[in-house]
Amino acid sequence: MKAGLSIILLSLCCISLRAFAAEKLTVTELLDRYTANQDKIQKSFIIKSEVSSVYSGIVFGGTLRADKLKEYGACELRFDGARTSYCFYRWGQIDASKKQFIPRNEASYYSTLWDGQKYFHYQTHASSGDSVGTVTIYQKPKEEQTKGLISFDYCGHEVFGFLYGEYKRVDSILRKVATLYVRKTLEKVNGSDCYVINAITKGGKYTLWIDPQHGYNIAKAQVFWGENVPPYGIPHWRVKNAFNSISDVCFKEIDDLWVPVEAEIVLNRSWHNGEWTKQTWHHRLTDIILNPDHDVLESFIPNDIKNGAKIRILNSEEKYLEEEYTWQDSMKFVPDQWDGHIKYVPKDWSIQVGVDKPLPRFEGIRLNFPNEQTKDKAILLCFFDINQRPSRNCIKQLTQKAAALEEKGIAVVTVQASEVDEDKLIEWTKTNNIHFPVGAITADIEKTRFTWGVRSLPWLILTDKQHTVIAEGLTLAELDEKLSSSSKR
């Protein structure tokens, strides 16, 4: 009896010792350790994962849209801290109205890409006969598309700390709330003793279970939003409340880091008009590469878009431009730093003229003037078109200013930038007493104008005496103002 009692007492002591063996950490220290681990994981990676989900809901004014739809997906996310590439295949019973199961070989596909300058959204629907698809290019993407890179795209972002309601990771959110504390006792989750953090934000209540045995990752999390649900992809005024949770998290040690590789995720939402949706999905990582060479792998190049895909360009006012293009591998999109427009040009084209850049050679331009005329002189270069009234007026005004510009050490050079009969050009210059050099583009006009950065006509480029560009796209009034301010220095 005594022996049995001793064993029981010893066991109780061991349990007590284990319960208090964990290091006592403050909530700030716990967040610091979670942050340190996630920052290493999320610095740069390639992740492949699979998801299976069950979806139900009543939406669109009470119409039953989905009743336990079963969907499946495979996705890949590439990220380097500034750029992101995401693609997702979706199949199963994905549309309640059609009452049909889409097999994997007919999966719908979409991808998003932020390469640091341009945001692409591409999608195809093989089951509907659209295997080529449509790509939308945003001239001015939303902040969440460029900064909320993981949370905006990735199906399973909760695994990496991006819970519903915010585009920022949960640790950065909780550091700024007033009500934040760690419970005094640990709680066991999946066999591990975990710290429990509680936090209350404006309208949101967070509970996190932090697992010290697995890199201080989140082993379990819950967030409930009441009346102040942030506009996370849904208009703020419509959402009544939302609940998001992650549980049954499994971890794997990769490159000396514990990485969450599997979890169950729940997202329930309801609206003021009685609509609701419920989603439950299982997320499983199938592959993860930390710190890959993205340049070698061409991670952030839109190489998944098929030739012939329809191109839509969404401008800064979120209106589609009227220009129609189709995707071709030999072409590229160039965001114009001057006016923000996106140009679709061959891949071997490039803009060579810009402020602080030396003036390039006049290749593809017929222009007869000795180098002595521009030696130790600034150059005012004007691209124009005699078939346009604004261009003709500009050349005539430059003719009147020629003597004054010469006194200031500025040589005027002009280039006809559209197709015109050579005799007509010569006759026009004689009739208008134009004595400075007048040239013309003889090569591919569109390419040459692109190379010289000509956005409209007339187009003025001003250099210093070393023939480095100091201004472009000037009006004559702006030219006078710039020369006047320079003379006062």
C-alpha cells in the first residue's frame, strides 16, 4: 500500500514538474519568438499544397447557392519578400447551379503575379471550353494585392498567421492592441503544452495557442469578428460577423525550422440580410523550398499564360481600356514611369532615353548635322509631325527662339516622327525658313519612338552640355521657365 501510494505521489510530482518545467514567458516574448520563426520561413520560399473543402451557404437574397459543395484544389505560392506568384487549380462540385462534378483534368485555373511593377490575374475554365483564358493587367493594383501578398492570394494563409479580417500577419496586429495577455496555465494541443494568448481588437477577439516544442508556431487559433469586421474582400457594411479558426496543425522540421504543413481551417460568415456561408477545408503542404534562387527558376515571370489569351487592362480608375490585345510570348508589357500607362511591345524593345541618361546615338534616324554644331553645347531635341497642327506650331515657335537659344549655348535639332514624303518635308522647312537641322525617322517608326521615349507629339528633350538628359516631355512654356531658372543660378 505504501509502495503504491509512493508511486502515485511520485507520479503527481512528475506531472507537477512537467507542468511547471516550461519557461515562463511574457506575451511580448512569445510574439517575438513566433515572429523570429515566421520571418525565417516567410523570407523567401516556394510552397506547393493541396486543399479539400466543404462549402455551404445561403446567399443572393436567400437563394440556396451551395449545399455542401465538395471542392478540391492544388496550389503553388512563390514569394521573396517583395514579389509573389500564385497559381491554383480547382475542381470538384464547384457550382451548385450546374449540379455536376468537374474532374481534375478539367480543372479551372487561375493565377496572380506581382513582379514588383505589374499585377497580373489570369484564369481559364477548361470545363466551359475556355482553355486559353483571359489575363487582366492592373495599371494601379490595390495595396492588398502588392503588400498583402500571402494573405490576399494563398488558399491556406491561416497556416502562416494570416487570419480572416486583416492583410497583416497576426503577430504584427496583436502588438498594437491594448488588451493582450497570456494565460497563467498552459493548455495541451495535439500532445504539446502550449501557451495561450488572448487579445481584443476593435471588434475582434483573438485566441492563439503557441507551441514552444515546434518553433513557437501557432498550434491552434480562433478569431471572432463582431460588428466591426474589416472589409476583407467583402464590403464592410454587409458583414454582420465572422469566425475563423485553425486546428489539428501538424509540423515538420525543414532546414532547422519547424514549419506548419497540415491543418484544418474553418471560416463562417453571416450578413445583416440573413445570408451566410460556411467553409471547412483541409490544408496540406506537399512541398516547400526555403530560400530558392527565384531568378534561375523564373518565379516571377508570367510564363503560364497561353498564347491567344485575351488581355484586359484595368486603369487607375478601375475601368477597362478599349485597346484589345492577345497574349504572345514574343511580347512584353512595359509600365511607363512617365504617365503610368502600360505598353505592349516586343521583348527586344526598350526605352533608352530618360532623365540622367546620356543621349543615345541617332540610329534609324536620318539627320545631317556635324558634331561640331553640338560640341560643348546643350541639345534641345524635338520630335514632331508636320501633319499635326500642334507640331507645326511648336517648330515655328522654336524657329523664333532659335537665336536666343543659340546665345544660351543650346543647339536645336528636330526629327519628323511619322511617315511623310521627303520632298514634302523639305518644302515645308524651306517655306517656313527653318534653319536648324531637320531629320526624319527612317527605321521602324513605332520602335524608334518607343526607344526615344516619345509619348506624344510634339515631344521635347533637353540635355546639358555633356548631352545627358535633364528634362523630357517639356512644353515650350516649361522650357522657358526651366531656362530662366537656370540662368538665375
